[in-house]
Amino acid sequence: LIRRMKERLESANPFGTGDSVVRQHWSNDGEAFSKPKPNLARFHSFLQTLNDLSDGKRFPFTFQITDPLSNSFIGPPPMITMDNHYVDPSLTVEEFERTFEQNEMLGLNDMLPKQRK
């Protein structure tokens, strides 16, 4: 999941990767290069952190998913769960009520029936 996030960030930010990040010359004299922008350095540092996490080089870490529509599933590979009794001790599932703002963003507040007199 973390590796896919990194790949998605790279593909969604073409100016943060590829030939767009090559330092440019200040002028055509072939001398001084421009300095990389601070945001670019932070972006590359974040991508490297994601690499380290997915490669198991940084422990411990907490990966928190907030999913107001309950569309996410995180679990072991299907082969492990064949007996339907597997519980991952490092996985915590917390149920929560959506906030008014989350319902508003999802358009659910408009769908609630109103009492009419």
C-alpha cells in the first residue's frame, strides 16, 4: 500500500520527478546552476521516507486510515485466512461515527429524511 502511494505521488507530480527536476543554468554561459527549490527537497525526502517504510528500514511506524465510507480493507493475504480464525495482533480497528462535515462532503446530509408537519 505504501509503495503504491509513493508511485501515485510520483505520477501525479510530474514536476517533482524526471527531467523536470534537473537543475537549470542561470544563464546560457554553462556555469552556475540554480538551486533546487525547498519544496522539491521536502518532496524527495518524503518519497524516500515512503521507500524506507515499504522496504522495512524504519520501524516502528503507525499507518492510520480514516475511511468515512468504510470502503477500505486491510488484512492478511487470503491464504492465511482460510481457517477464518486469523487475527492480526498488530492491527487495530476502530469504528467511529462520521462528523457532520464528513457527511456534508459526501452529500449525505441532504439525503436524510426531514420530518414534515
